[in-house]
Amino acid sequence: MKHQTHLLRAIVLILLVVTGLQVSPLLAQEPTPTPETQATTIHVIQPGETLFAIAKRYGTTVEALVRANQIADPSLIFAGQRLVIPGGQTPAPQPQTTEYLVQVGDTLRGIAARFGVQPEAIARLNGITHPDLIIAGQPLLIPTGGNSGSERIYTVVRGDTLTRIAARFGRSAWEIALANGLSLAQPIYPGQRLVIPGEGPPLPALPPPFVAVHAHPLPAVQGRAFAVRVTVTQGVTVTLSGSFADQRLRFVEEASGSWAIAGLNAFTPPGLYPLIITATLPTGEASVFQQRVQVVEPGYAREQLILDPQTSQLLDPQLLAEERAIVMGVYTQFTPKRLWEGLFQLPASGEITSHFGTRRSYNGGPYSSYHEGTDLNGFVGDPVVAPAAGRVALAQKLTVRGNAIILDHGGGVFSGYWHLSKIWVKVGDEVRPGQKIAEIGATGLVTGSHLHWEMRINGVPVDPMQWTREAMP
């Protein structure tokens, strides 16, 4: 029995040793748990956001965002772009916001008064370091739900004007117009509710004698018209002049104020351009309004045109220059009044076969030119009508443009019609909207029958289709 007990103990000891030898290596080979991988935070850029605002929201720095996303130029970010937030940080709670597009004549304080928030809140949210550095056409995020508590609502009564209301509340008419998104030329009506800016000194006014400056479209667009309206102090006589994006502004005076239209070349580089308007008094004293305006690119297509040898001869540089001189001699004239009203209509019923601004290559050459008008499909003999009221400034046969008509609509605005088969009007004729002026043809430098329709502002080609969608000025 004793012998059996010793034998049992020996067997147990052997089993323990063997088990230990087998288990120990397994424990030694078991992998060490790895730290949990940090979560990656992705931020999708919203319209109007800046790297400064995004960095502040996530408690990081602009430099860290630039490094994490390999951004070459911190100013070149765009809505919809995905950013990696270093450190996987989550954003701090943000106020609800709305987006506002800065208008010509806006100030940071004026925008703040309109929305009932403090200028500093808008500056912080948009990373604005200087209150004067806001740009017409720039989108701003405005915190909502804010209310300074000092604004009041006034209901317009019969006989009211913005000037009378402003005098009653000790504000300026321009300030009330800004707070309500109005122009000073825009009528107000009984029962209309207006926001009256609250306590504090009145907002800085425009330099006298300027009362209001408005412009559209904002932002300005490459290859399109840009209209400016100016109101000056009533009873003050001034001569207005100006420029935008190196284009001269030639003003037309009307009862509701003065206006001018500039044409932006379709090759104008996108960027910021100064809008400068000078009001000169009879004494020679001048007052200047200036603000930067953003110009954007709409995106133009490309097309290749293959011409037969006979048609290619029409591309002779000397021939092109001679004909261009004839056309530009008309386009650079200026009638100091507006002959049209409202939207333009299409001059022909065919579908569009080539859009304005399309970059063109002839016979495999470089894309160094663009289509200066809109082509409308049609058969020889189809009617061409005046899209708006005007006066015939040219009606003759040209080599490249074929049978051609140019209409003067006043204020430096012209429209041209090329490749016609028949001309129904003569120079000096007054035409009304919808009046037949010609028939579609295939004359001049063409590959088939169609109507080439173009618009020019002081000689600069602009997109004609804009005039069918936006009333100018």
C-alpha cells in the first residue's frame, strides 16, 4: 500500500512537470495585445469655411491641417473637399449658421446689424482678421439665433419713404436698406415690415455723395455682363466714371439712378478685382468708392473645327483684321440711353449647337480662341427676330461673318447676327422685340446653315444666354 502511494505521487509529479513544460512555451508565445488604433476624423468642407475656422473648431492649428492633408496652398480649399483632422479630435459644439453672399457696398457691421449678431461673431466664424477685408461675392457663415435685442420692427404706412423712416429713428436710409436687403431705388409699400437697426452709432455711410451702390451678378462671372447701379444724394449733380477688371464703366443716367455694364472677357483669370467708381462734382472735387469683387470661372467646353481648304483661306490674318476693324468700329460706339426693357428673347427657334465661351481649335491647332457667341440651328430661310428693342447699326455683307446685322441697344450694349441668307432691315431702322430682321443662312466662314448670335458690351463679347435669364441692368 505504501509502495502504491509513492508510485501515485511520482506519477502526479511527472504529470505536473510535463504539463508545465508544455504550458510555459505556449504562454510565452501568446501575442501582446496591441493598443487600439486611433479613430480618424474626416471633415467635409462646407461653403464659406476657411482652414482657420476649421482648425479652431477642432482645437488644432492651420499648420497641423496643412501637414496632415499635404495642402500646398492653404487658400485653395473648396466646398466638398475631405480633410483629415490630426489626432482624431471631435469638433466643439457649433452654433447654427446660415450663408450670406456679400453684396457690393456691404460692411461687416452692416451685415451683423441685418442678422442681429455681433460683428465679432461673424469674424470669428469666418476667420476674418480685418473688418475691411470682405469681398463682394464672398460667402459668409452667419450664426443664427442671435439677436442683439435692440432692433425693432416698423410697419410702413402710407406716405413713408426710407429717408423719412431713417430720420424718425435717427438712422441712415442706407443703413435701413442694408438691414432689409433693399436698394434705395426700390419702392416700399404700406404694411411692409422693416427691421430698424438698434442702439449705437449709425453705420458708416458710403463716401458722399454716394447713397447706394449695387451690382450683379455676384460673384462676377468670366465671360458675362456685370451691372452696377449707383444712387447719389438727391439734388447733387455729379459725373460718374469707373472701372472693373480693367474694363471701363460708362454710366447712363436714369430717374431711378445711374447704371453701367461691364463685359468680362472669357479669358479673364479668376480672382479678385477692384470695382472703382468716381463721382466728380462740377467744382472738380472727386469722391471715390472702391471694393474688391470676386470673379469666378463657369467652366467652358472645347471643340475642334475642321475646315476645307477653300474655307480655311478665310482665316487669313490680314482679312480677319480688316473685317474686325469694321465690326469693332460699330461695337465701340456708345448711345447714352437704354433702348431695351427686361429680358431678351431668343432670335431664332432652333436648338443650341455651340455655346458661348467654348474653347476652339481650327484644323488641329491650339485652343487659343473661343466661341464669341451662341449658335442656333436652323434651315436656310428660317426667320431671325430682334431679341429686344434697338436700332440697326450695321447691315451688310462681310467676308468671314457673311451677311451680318448689328443692333445697338444703348448703353454700350450690342447684339450681332452672322451668316444670314437675307437681310430685312437697313442701318438706322428702329426695331421692336420679336420683329423679323433677317433669315438664317450659310454665308461666310461656316460648315452649315445656322445663326451665330452674339452680345457685346463696349466691344467685349459676353454670353447672350445670360440676357435671356437676367434682366439688365
